[in-house]
Amino acid sequence: MAIVYETPKALLDVPTHYCPGCTHGVIHKLIAEVMDELEILDKTIAVAPVGCSILMYNYFACDAIEAAHGRAPATATGVKRTNPDKVVFTYQGDGDLAAIGMGEIVHAAARGENLTSLFVNNCIYGMTGGQMAPTTLPGQITETTPYGRDVKLEGYPIRVSELISTLTGAYYVERVSVDTIPNLLKAKKAIKRAFENQIAGKGFSLIEVLSICPTNWGLSPRDSMKWLRDNMIPYYPLGIKKNTNEEVR
Amino acid sequence: MGEKVLMKGNEAIGEAAIRANCMAFFGYPITPQTEVAAFMSRRMHKIGRVFLQAESEVAAINMVYGAAGSGVRCMTSSSSPGISLMSEGISNIAAAELPCVIVNIVRGGPGLGSIQPAQSDYFQATRGGGHGDYNMPVLAPASIQEMVDLVQDAFDIADIYRNPVMVMGDGMLGQMMEPVEFKDRPAVNLPLKDWAANGLSGRKTHNIINSLFLEADILEQHNIHLQAKYAEIMKNEVRYEMINCEENCDLILVAYGTTSRICKNVVKSAIKEGLKIGLIRPITLWPFPIEAFEKTITKTKYGFLSVEMSCGQMVYDIKLAVNGIKPVAFYGRSGGVVPHPDDILNKAKEIIGGAQ
Amino acid sequence: MAKITFREDRCKGCKLCISICPKNIITMSTKLNIKGHHSASITADKMKECLGCAACAKMCPDSVITVEK
């Protein structure tokens, strides 16, 4: 008997604090599998966000720096510019990246920083208990939109991948999801491409991963996946938004 | 070495940093220190080091945090409102125990204020600047030569203690030109940066740069550790200068930076008029040179006069040091106005004459 | 024929593996694990039907599952 699937080495064998069904665990695994396959664990530095995944540095086996809220792209820039031979990735939620951190992600992309950026989008602020995020959908009920997001008062959600893809400095931008196995495999492929781009010195890659938050959505993990499919994918279409090297598909 | 070069303060800061092996500069334009960034942008690329103009001061300090976290000697430079923006970052850097140098060329405040020189960031600098219990050494040069020496010292102090260090000048020092000599410096024994998050490279345990300690008793232990470090710094790193304080005097002026240069002239004028006035010039604002006051408290008849380009900030540290034993008065100008030596002397005479 | 191993004490009972299994062979254990969750499990009987596709292991957020084939 051969092992078909086991936990990647780049993840430490520790239980996580994430809620049951939280896709942070899934996305961490995909990144770790890619790190194993590309054999980059030894030279990778993770830059962690503020949010539910603030403790991700306890789960990855590589070196890590905890960034201030929203500032991971700037912190990662500081690391990568001074350590160009290392692999540096950022991992941010929708508050961290698209609210307080919008300036930093736009400028890191515009400068074409040779980084790999992961954006975990679940349309809500998880850690602080379910408030509206820049990516919360119109009509979606959150703790700070108890009657549903009203576009007249709270405006419209931001499609980050499309926004970043307009920047000439952005080399590769793709939106993926982890709700089904085929989507999960595509997500891993995208993440791998984003790391390979950095290793090849190509510039800035952003992978937006549509994710669930069963606890704050008030749904079971299984129902959350359905909610993602029915509501998020229509608003945030999956696919490659920017691919500077057209040969890479 | 031994050759004197005429340099503008802001540019001398940059040159000193380069000589101190600063490998990365992240900054943002703001008057009156933009020349630091401009100078670094010309020099750093040429010598294979990192220069990046960040999108904001917030981004700049977080870039410093990243570079410092990976074990690289780095710095930023800004002025008052920009330093305010950096406050969170400075707190994070101190909490994560990372070395870096932060230059503040102070301008008039509060708010957008003016672009003229001031000393109204004393509270902010000496009380850490950001949130939480922490401190950073604050070095206050009074000449371009001293600026050059202190910037280089700052990098070493930062590395030795794993702490951010601030070099605080003002718009006057930043803009003026004076002869500077870049002397050879004795080698300093610096600790290894084996804590840095710069990739495992065969290391068995990963390094995490972090300031989050969710359990209260663990965070308390961390705070106790930081306080012990600050106690070491207070013991070892105090610097000050005393002028005309050896004999008994009528009054001792207390001033730092640009204001201290003006006060040196006030002391000279006072001597000519037969008044016995001394000067304590703090060079480290934190740790505050309490011992200078312990040495002189019995010698000064009418106490101390704090002279600042602010509404009175250092005066409170003097009051703490003096502890009510002698009077402590204040004279200052704010808004970017530079005090005139005649006005300072008149205030001194008022204190001495009025008391008589 | 495939063999699935569950680290029962790590399971948080999220049931994503159950929803993703193409053969519908995963069920929740009746016991509670150390964290108070019902862990995912496969009975010996149902294990015979396992394809070894590893969909469950890939989807599991908590690295509970090892798949051998």
C-alpha cells in the first residue's frame, strides 16, 4: 500500500484553533503542499495577517513575521527587497487586504514586488465576530449590517482580483475556490503558479481564494459551501484575471 | 579620514547611515526631511543596497519592520505627522524586539502645523510614541557632526539591545550646513541575529517575529523582560553635556538640539554680564540624564530653566528629576518659532532678579 | 481497495469529508473525541467501497485523514 494523501511537511503537526469547517485549514494545506513540491520550505518566509489566521505562524514550519493589520504587503516588501533569494508570501483575509490594507496591496502590486500574495475572501470579518467586510455581498446580513448590506449606505463590494489585475505591475492574478475537489485542485495549481512566478523572478502574483465562514454565516460547513457556490461565485467569478506570460495557462 | 566636508544635515544623516552599514532605507517625502530620502535614493542603488520610497509613512515603517525582522540593518526618516503615522509600527517593532533607526526631523505642530523647526515631539518620542509599555532610546544631536556620530551610534545601540532607536533633530538641523568629519570608529561587539526570520536554511526550529501574546501571564512576562532591557539601557546609555556647572551658579538652563546652541550663547552673554548661568544639555532624551540634575541640584541657587521649542514638554522630566527640591521654570516658543537668545537671557534674569 | 485512517482526536466534526465523498461511505462516530466532537469515520464494511480518491483527505481542513492504496 502506498500513501495517496498525507499531511504536507511544511505544516507543523499541531491542531489549529480554526472553527470546524473553516477553509483556512484547507488553504494552509494547499500552500504547504506547494512548498513541499517546490522544495522551498527552507527558504520561505511567511508574512501573517491580523484576522482569524493571525496564528498561522504556529502552523507553518517556515520562518514567519506577524505583520500589522493590513500591512503584510509592505512588511513582505521589506523582507523580499533585502532578501531577494528567499521566497516570501503574504496571507490575508478580506479586512486585512481590502479594507485597512488596500493601499499596501495596490502599491505592492503596482511596484511589481516579486511576491506571492494569498487573499482569503469569505465576505465577512471572522475574528472579530462577523462584521461587514469590503467583500460582503449586497443584502448579506452581518453584525454591522443587521438588516442586510444596503448599497445606498454601505456601497458595493470590491472585486479585488479585477482591481489588482488593472495594474501593469501585477504579473498574475487568479480567483479560485475551495468548495469542490475540482476547484480545490485548480486552487492548488494557481497557488503553485504564484510561487513559481516568484522563484522565476516574474513579479507580483495574487491568488484570491473564495472561502467559507460557517460560524459567522450561521450555516453548517456543508451549507456554507453551497452558499459560496450560489452567492459568491456569481459575484466573484472564478478564473485568471491577469496572466502576463500568455504561455502559462 | 580627517577630511572635513560641508554637508547639509539631512544628507549627513544619510551618509552616516551608509557608513554604519545601513542596508535598506524605506521612507516617504515630508518637509523638512525629504532630502534624507532623496539623498538615499541617489546613493543606495549605486552601492547595491535597498532604497524604496513607500506609499506612505505607514507602509514605510512596516517595510522597516519586515527588513529588521529578517535581520537586516535598516532605517526610516520622517517628520512629526509622519512619525505619528508610524506610531503603531514603532510599538510593534519594540514589542517584537527588532533593531532599527528612526529619524525624526521635528516640525511645528500639532496637526499639519508648520514646516519650521520645533521640539514639540518630546512627549511622543520619550514615551515611546505608540501604544503599550515600551521605550526607545532618543538621541538628540545639536550639530551636524554630532548628528553623524549619533546616527552611527544609533545603529549599534539598536543591534545591542534589539530595540528601535530614534535620532531626533529639527528642521534647523536638517536644513543647515556644517563641516563634518567621518571618523574611523572602533569596532563594536554586536550580538548575532540568530532570532531573525530569514528562512530556515537548515535550522530545526522556525523563527517567528511577533508581538502577539494572547495569554495575559505570558504577555506580562514579556513586559517584565522588556522593562529589564530598558533598565539596562537607562544604566548604560545616558549621555549629556554640562557647561559652566562646576561651580555654584544662579540658574541652570536645560536645553537640547538647536535650542542648546542658542543657550550656549546665552551662557556666554550671561558670563559677560557677571551672571552665573550654566547649561545642562541632554544628548539622550530617553534615558533622561537624571544624574546631571543630581550632580548640580545643590549648586544652582534659583533652580533650572527649561528652554524648548514647544509649549513645555521636557520641563516635566526635569521636574521629576529635581523632585521639588529646587524650582523648575520654563521658557519656550512654539509653532516653529526659534527662541531668541536675548529673550532667554531676559527670562533668566527675571528668575534670578525676581527671586532676589 | 484503499485504507483510510482518521486521527479521531483531531477531528472537529465539520462533516466536509462526508459531503465530498463520492461513495458516501463516511459517517460520524457515535463516540465523542477528546475535544467533544463526533469524529468522522468509516466502518470496516464501508471501507471496502473506498475508491482511494482522497477527496476526503484533500478537503479536510484539519489534516485528520491519511489515504493509502
